[in-house]
Amino acid sequence: MILPLADVPAPHIDYKGLSPLIALVGGTVLVLMAALLRGRFVQRSLLPLLTLGTLGAAMGLSIWVWSPGDHRPIVESALEVDALALSLSLVFYVAGIATVLLAHRSAALSDAGAGEYYTLLLSSVTGMVLLAEAANLITLFVGIELLSIPLYVLCASQVRRRASLEAGLKYLVIGSVGSATLLYGLALIYGAAGTTSFAGIDRALGDTVSLSDPLLLTGIALACAGLAFKASVAPFHQWTPDVYQGAPTPVTAFMAVATKAAAFAIFLRLFDSALLSAQFQWAPALAALATITIVVGNVGAIAQDSLKRMLAWSGVAQAGYILAGVVVGTQKGLEATVFYLLVYLLMNVAAFAVVIARERVSEWGDGMRALEGLGRAAPWLAWPMTIAMLALAGFPATAGFIGKFYLIDAAVDGDYAWLGVVIVAGSMISLVYYLRVVAVMWMGPMEVRLPSLPGRPRTAKPVGGWSPEADAWAQPEVTLVAVACAAATMFFGIWPNPLFDLVADVGTSLASLVG
Amino acid sequence: MLQSYLPALVFLVLGGAIGGAFTLLNGVLGPRRPNPVKNEPYECGLPSEVKRSFRFGISFYLIAMLFILFDIEVIFLYPIAVQLKAFGVFALVETLVFIFLLLVAFVFVWRRGALEWK
């Protein structure tokens, strides 16, 4: 027997607010279909252009949708658009665009097929945007799966390299464990609160649900562990160095910035909005995790010779810093977190771009020696790397300094002064490995004289594996990304007002924190 | 509060009892005429002695996976088809979008030659 339902009303959909997502999905379908066309022009030029066009269109639409202080549902009780979602969407789009440029000459493209590569990248970006706009637990999980599954494949996209396959498999296994843990946690939170919507959970907490309800607390703990896997927060970070090193470097760059931003977007939404009333229960645990992460990440990075591994460990440490902004659960914490994620994008992409440029031509691959003497040989690559390293370490006059300052300020303001001290101590340890990169580039050995034909003295620039292709402009798009990101890092370090205005708008987007 | 779990308990007990009863009856009453083939563990009709060098054709996995994917996605259409009147035009349009995306995936799989048995 079929039970007739009463009329189910269609959910209210704000198509204007949904337009960036529609553009992304439409672009994904377009790229996938265009990939079926053979021919050099399509595969080498049309597909990347279509991908860039899609990301550009989505970015334009996001800015068009943006109206300051706005906070409205776009799909009733499932998706919500506010300054937090939009600003982090910009991070995802910029990271996506940088990845397309960086991957242009990557072996992964021809191995996996350009169409598949770009389609997967776009789907992952779609998942991230969905995640940043999530307003209930179900959308959250759909978003996190949509962002993770294409990434597992992208990690393994350099199919002819064993390390890439290993990275893909490792990420798949660990990522699935993380997803399962998160899902279990979300199920328990739903069981305790009786609703999946973030606003509903916020209302139920402390009202109908006791804050010491073991069901709720177990749920929070499991959800926190699941998200910690995604954000590579210690002690759930062990996969990070292996996967970052094995994955094709453009994918690593994308994972390092975009996945991290997405994971923190949901940390903010879940903890600082839905579960804010239970802050007394989760904040000490998160603060402990942040401390462990800062220590483990910074100490782990010291002994690394591979630049990708070093950046992976540094990413773990940075996740610890960013987590401090979530712990305090204040408006300032939210602003500091988003500010740091924005500048983290710039400095990390600059560093990865230089690693990619060197790794393709140097016999040392992504080893530290690949940068030897780079300051002389290719200043257009050496300067971005220097700026990126100094910014990651938090030197003044770079955006990294202001970001870290903001985080420490937020920590002190939110009665977590000791966490601020931990951040400072962590930054001090980090100087060991960040400055070593700078030293390798600028303090390398002098030029070497080579045996040469009579009459024409020849000097070789002492860069590991130097060759005509090692010239910074042999891969103009990579150098362009590096220079642009480094320039932006400096610019926002000296004149951060545009970013301050932006995050001040973001600060009002979580209703639970305002007032 | 715990009383609401009583049906679950009844379910568990009944399930265990019926399953146990049938296994027991089968063991007591069933005829036993063993032969070597019967004693082999049954594994989807394949010879159960698999040599170490034995390999499945990759096409087998590909086709099976695609079949499962499309099969599961078609299942999503049933609940909407059954209740289409209640859901209204919105659900119909949503379903069409869903089918369109499936179609795109299908065209891709087909044109890339994933359906050809190599």
C-alpha cells in the first residue's frame, strides 16, 4: 500500500545566491564533455581555459552575490550564504586557478588525462564551496565527501610514479577513516540534539539538551577527530608528510591551502556556531590539540630534507596556529582565523610554485639542494621563496606577521593567553627550518669555473641541475604564480587594510558570536 | 525511556530464535551425502583453488563497478516516481537534472571506451 503524502512544499531556493555553485557544476560538466574531443588544441589549451573560465565566473558571481553583513539561506535549511562562506570561497577559487596554472606542464596531466584532471579539480572546489556554505550536518557531510573523493584520485593522478599511487592510496584509507569518524560523530550529535540544522542544534543546546549529555560529548569528540584528520591536526597528521610528498606537487599545493581552508570553514561553522554553547566542554580539548599540533609540526619540520615534506610539517604547525582562532570562540577569533587562511593561501602557493619550478629541472627533485645558489641563478624564483619563508615564519612587513599577530591577539583576548605564548614559541622553533631554506638559496657556494673553449670563459651558475630550462622564465606561468603570490604577501603585509575590511565583514557572519 | 527499545530487543530475540531453529533443524533432519565438490567452499561459481598467479581481467571490475553505480543511482528515482504528485513540479525538474547529470556521466564512460570488453 502506498501512503499518500500531504503536499510537500518545494524548498525556497535563492538562485542568485546559488549561482556560483551552478556555474561550478555547469563548468565541470562542460569540461568533462570537452575532454572527449581529441586533438592537441582541446587537450592542451581549451580544457585549462575552460577550467580557468569556470573558476573565474564562479569568483565573479561570488563577488556579485556578496553584500556586506548579509546572512541568508540560499537553499532553505541546507545552504547559507554569508561573508564567511564567500570569503573562503575566494580562497578555493584562487587556489584552484593557481593549481591549473601550476599543473600546466605537469606529468600528471598527460598521465591521467587533462579532462579528468580538471574535472576532478573542479568537483573538489565545488565540494569546498558547498562545505563553506553548509547549514546542516547532511550538507556538511556531502560537501566533505565531494571535496575528498576527487582529491584521492588527484593524488594518484601521476599513475606512472609509484610514490603518487602510494600517496593516493594512503590518503584514501586515512581520509575514509576520518570521514567515518566524522560521520559517526555527526550521527551522535544529531541523536542528542534531534535536529541536523546548525541553527537548530544551537537552539537545542543548553535548552532541551543538557551540555553534559554523554551522547553529545561523544559526538563532538568524534566530529572533532574526523575534522582533525582533514585539517591535519596532530595527532591525526601522520598521513600529511607522505601524501604531500607523493602527490603531484600542484595537487599538494591545492591540498595544502584549499583543503585546510575548507576544513577550518567547517570547524568554524560547527564549533563556533552550532556548538558554541558547549564551548566549555570542547575548548580545552581543542586548545590541547592546537598545542600538540604546533609542537609536533615545528619539531617534525626541522630534520626534513625534502621541501615538500618540510612544507607538509610546516602546514601541520600552521594548522595549530589557526586552530587557536577557533578555540577562543569569539568574533575576533573568527576574524583572525579567516585572515590567516587568506594570507596562508598567498604564502603557501608562492612557496609551492617555486618548489614546482625547481623540481621539474633539478636533479635533486624537491630536495633542499635543488635551491642551492638559486638567489644568483634565478632571482625571480628566489625572491618569492624568500618572502614566502619569511612570511610563514611571521616576519614583520609580510602578511604572515599580521596574521600571526591577529591570532595571538585573539587568543589573549579570549582568555587563552598561554596559547598565544605557544604560538610565539612555535614560531621561534620554525625559524630553524624556514631560514635554512633562505640560507641555502642565498649563501650557497660561488660560481664555478668550467673547463671551456679557449677565448670564451664559461661560468656555470651553481644551481643543482642547472640547464637552460632552469631559467625562471622557461615556465612563465609558474614564475608568474610565485611572483604574484609573493607580491601580494608583501602588499598585504605593508597595507593590510583591504583584508581588515574584509574580515570585519566576515566577523559579523556567525550570528552566535555577535553581541 | 529504555522501554522504547523493547521492540528492538524482541526483534533480536526473534531473529536469533528463528535463525537458530532453522540451523538446528537442518543439522538434525537434513540428509548428508558428501562428495568432494560439495565440500568445497562455494565462491561465485569460480574454482576455489586460486593460484597465486591468477588474475582477474580489469574489465570485469570496471563493468561491475559501473553497473553498481548506475544501478544505485536509478534506485533514487523510485521514491520520487512513487510520490511525484505530492512532491510536485519541483521534484520533477530536480529529477530531470539528476538524470541529465547521469546521462553526462554515461556519455563520458561510453565515449572513453570503458564499456568495451578488452
